[in-house]
Amino acid sequence: MSTILVIDDNDSYRAMLTMFLTEKEFMVIQADNGKSGWKLLHNQKPNLVILDIVMPDQEGIETLIQLRKEYPRLPVIAISGGGKIGPDNYLKLAKAFGADETFEKPVSNTVLLSAIRTLLEP
Amino acid sequence: MSELLRVLLVEDSDEDAELFQRVLQREGFELEITRAVNAKEFSAFIDQKKYDIVVSDFQLIDTNGFKILEIFNTRHLDIPFITVSGRVGEENAVRLMRKGARDYVMKDQLSRLAPVIRRELEEYRARRENEYFERKLKESEAKFSQVFRFSPDPVVITDDKLIIREINYSYLAMFGLMIDEVVGRKIDTLAMWEKHENFIHYLLKMHLGAHSPSTECNMTDAEGKERTIHWSLKSIQVNDEELLLWNGRDLTELKQLEGKLQQTERIHAIGTLAGGIAHDFNNILAVIYGYAEMGLSNSEGKPRFHRYFSEIIRSSDRAKELIKQILTFSRMEEGKRDIIDPAPIVKEALKMIRATIPSTVELKAHIESGHHILANISHIHQIILNLCTNAAYAMKKKPGTLRISLDSIENFCRLQVQDTGVGITPETMKRIFLPYFTTKDVNEGTGLGLSVVHGIVEKYKGSIDVASKPGEGTCFTILLPLSHGDDENNITDEEPNNTLSNIRTDQKILIVDDEPSIVNYLQELLSSSGISVDSETKSIEALKRFLSVPPQTYATVITDQSMPTMTGTELAYRLRKYDPAISFIFITGNEESIPESVIRDLGQGIILSKPVSSGDLLQTLRGFMS
């Protein structure tokens, strides 16, 4: 069973995603900020990370840069609800810093699921 | 203190002349005496120069004081004339005085002479002063009467019974009146006041209550235009009579500007707000969307639930679109602007419009090619779509014609969208550009269409004009500056301080970072701002590259600080040896790893902490290059 780490400061979204992914038989671990996400990453070695880019203090991008340095091959999906500088910009940034896939929120679970499956293919 | 006295002395006796001189010198006068011994000399000397006083002997050999005075009077001089004599009768003295002599001094009373002269000089001075003030007063009166007459404000003066005494040109011109038909009438019988009787009485009442009242009044001018005039009422005292000064100030234009400004401000405020909430909104929507999807996939065999969840998803989709539109509106989406011919875009948009508008609407288009503007294609598309959608909506109840034209006028590209629909009432007209204002039914309009158009036009430094008659139709005219393509190739449309349009393009920027993804990102960011960029992932390679090109190829080097083999600052020291003008941007996760002294040493250098925002980076570059 693959483990997915969801890092998002929005509790409801995390809960929804966890429920959905659990239903699809993934093991889900969650963090509501970059720092605790980083710890889980070290301790539990997930197979894939879903990372919200706009969190307080722009931790998303920071986390992504750090993550790419230490785990160059770990699949990362960046998601974002957009904001001041526009959804495109955050996600472009995430792409530039090595996210494998990027999605604007709200993203359909089905779309997300197919991206997860593709990235986890051996 | 001696005073210089210029005297024209008429005296035929040398002895008396000397005596005269002595007496006055003793009294402290410094004298400049011109002496005439007869009438002929007097007439000559009096015209030669300026004198302070004329002193004449009465009894002369060939003439007398009367004759001299007569000559003096023909010159219309204003200086004192004094007669001196041994003997002259009372009668002669009176005659002399009548004819204009200022005084008469007996030779045996010469001690009187000095005081008389002093008094006369004093009076002379006073006379001159009076004349001066009188002249000034006249000038000032003329000036004030001009100010009154030509004041741009309409001004009326009435007495306390409201009878018009004076009225100025502005007033007459504004309301199309002739001066003769106005002066002498009561102010409230003038046509423009007819509707505002209460206003006059309000002002008067306030005035009697010791206030200086002032208030606005909407009046119809000679051309039938509504004007907002701010009237104030004051008492003025003229020749012991109390009059009323009615001073108007035309605020019409000011009000219009104020309205425009308020509208722009509101649009900006709402835009900022919208940008702020869009993020939260999308997050909430993501949750709703996600659960609905799960619900949908779990409702197989339960058609009712299937329908419910489908509805939720459909609504969420709509909400998502709406948020997108709000965001577009709040920042007009960062779009690249190029010099384009809007004609093909307009034609393309018209195809789409033809497909969506009812067949009862006839579409007539006159599209001229070749009027190039600096614009973003999707913005132009949006303008056309929004205007045409509104136009079609205005004609949904009855058949009509939608006319679209594209041409140019002076330095502008002109786009006109005209319908024969219901028109816009004046009341609605005031609000059409406000975000979220709509006359459409719920679910039919977002109230953002015209705001978006307005925003785009404003951004392009163009103008938008609406002409409408209720029941007849509406015509929107948009003017966008024509582009001649000299210096403005591309303008990226981000925040203004993020644009690099003023950066010299003949110099490049070198990026050095051992992280390829960062290099890629920076490269994309800068090249999209129109800067040519080279990059290296190894500091040694960067150094090699630098040495292989002529000096000043690069304006700035952006380098990571912590790199293996050679740090950013080590690299900088070496590069600077070859090009002292180069500037550096050090990107570091730990600011303290670069001492301030190093930056000082390097001259042009700035440290940016990771993660570096694109805005900071561009702004720093701009700072270096401007």
C-alpha cells in the first residue's frame, strides 16, 4: 500500500482528501504546515507528497525546495487555491522548483487520482 | 538736518536777494537759488527745471507780482507761489491770494518767511499724497469692478428686498440673460430660480440667523444642461447701504471628476478584496467539490442522490468560473501585451457572438484592418464579448440591430458597439461600470462585464464613452492608443514595479546556481521580462564563460552563495577584477554567511534571502539598472 503525505493548512480540505484517498486504499498521513510535514517526511518516508503551495509564510515553496534537495526523485503534486499573485504564478513557481504535477484548486478528485496513479507507476 | 530747497527767486535788487538767501540759510535751508530779474527771465527759467517753490518780489522795475503770477499760472504747476514785498496794500494782497499765490510776506517781517515756506512745502506734500491715494482708489475700484464683472463665478448683488443691483458676465452667460432685463428685478423671478424658491428662502433664513450660508443647487443653464452650483450669501456694506452678495461656484465639472474618481477607487478596492478572498474561496470550493465527487461515485443505483451530487458539482464549477472572472477583474490577469491588429480578434469574437445571440438580432460589422495597438489578445476578446453580450441582452425583447465597427480616429483605434435596445436610464448610467452592478436577472449576469471592460481600457490608457437613450439604444465607444511600434515591443503586464521594460537590453544577466531547477526558474522569469540571460550551474564554468566574452557583456550576475568549489562571493571577487562595473545579487539561505564588509568591498552588491520572490528580484535588478 502506498503512503501519501498531504501538507495543507486547510483542515477541511485535508480531511476530505484523506477520506477520498483512504477510500482508494492509500495510506494517508497529514501535516498542516511545512515544518511538521518535513518531520513526517523523514520519519515515515511517504511514496508521494501532495503539497499546498500557499500556506502562511510561503512555506509551500520553501518546503518544495528543501524536499527536492534531499529527495530528488520523490513524486510531488503541488496544489494551490491561488491568491494575490494569481494561481498560475504559484504553480509555475512550483513547477520551476521541481513539482511533478500542479493543480489549481478546486481540482477534481478523479483528476488528482489519475495523476497520483501515473506518478506512482513503477 | 538741512533740506535742499530749489527756489526760483524773482528779485531785481541784489541786496534783497542776498538778504533772502541769508535769512533762509540761517533757518537751516540748503538753497539752490535760480534768480530771475524780470518777467522775461522768469518765463524762461520756470520751464528750465523743477523747483520746490517760487518766491517773487511784488514791486519789480518793469513789472509786478501780478504779471509774474499770471505767467506762473499758465504753467499749471502745483508748487507754492509766495510774494514778498516792502509795501503792498491789503487789496493787492487779497487779489494775489485769489489768483493763486499761497501767501504774502512783508520785507520787514522776513522772519516769517521760513515758517511760511515750511508750511507751504508741508501742504504741498500732503496735496500730492492725497492725489496719489485718490488715483490708487480709482484704480482699485476699476480693478474690483473688473474682478466682479469678469469673475468666472456667477455673482449677483441685490438689496435686502432681493432686487438685483448688479450682475456679472458669468451669470448672464451661464443662464443666457441680457443685463437690461435683469437689473431691477427680484432675483427669485429669474427663470433659473423659479424651481428653487425654497432654496433662496433657506439661504436668507440662514443669513438672518447670522450664519454665512452656502449650499449646492442643481440648476438648468441656458443650454438646458444641469449644473451643480454652490451658492453662498454674504452681506456687504456699500455707501452705508447693506447689500447681499450672491456668489455662485460652478461645481459641475468637479462633481463629474469626483464621481469618476470614486468609481475608480471603488473598483480598485473591490478588486483588492476579491483577490484576497479568492484564495479562501477556492479552498472551500475544493472541499465541497471533493465531497460531492465522492458522493457522486457512491450513489450508483440511487439516481436521486446522483442528481443531487451532480448539481453540487455543476454549481461548484460555476463558482470556480466566477472566481476566475473576479480574479481576472481584480488584476486583469498578468498578460503579455504585443503590438497587434485587433481586426482579426474582433472578427473571431463576432463569429462566437453570432452563434450565441438570438436570431432576431441582426449583426452588422464594419471592421477595418491595420490599426495596430499594444494589447493582449484575450483582453480585446473580452471587451468585444462583454459589450456585445450586453448589447444583445438589451435587444432580447424585440428585434434589433447590433452594429460593430472598428476604425481609427486621430491617434486612437476606435471600437464601437451599438445596439437598438432598451437603452440605459440616467440613473443606471451612473452605476454601469461598478463591479457587481447588474440589471440582468439573478444567474444571468455577474455584474463584472463592464467593470472588466472599464479596467482594461483604463489600463491601456484609453477611454470609454457611452451614449444612450432609453428606448432607442446604446452606443459604447472605446478608444485605445494606436501603437507605432517604435520603442514598445513588449510590455509584460505584471505589477508595475515588476516590469523591466526600462532595462537596457544590450546587456545580459548571468545566473549561477548549482540547483538546475532554480536556474530554470530564474531564467524563465527573466527572459519573460525581456532580458537575455545566460546561466551556469558551476561557478568555475561561470568564471570561464565570463572570461571568454568582452567586458560589459553582463550587467549583473545573480549567484547562489553556497556552491561547491567556489562560493558566490569568491566568484564575485574574481569577476570584478575583469569588469569593475558589474553588479551582483547574492541569493542565500543564510544572510549571515556574507559579511557586510564583503558587499561594501564589491561595490554593487545586494543579498536576497531564500526563497526569493520574483518581485524582489526584478525590483533589485531594476534598481541596479536604472
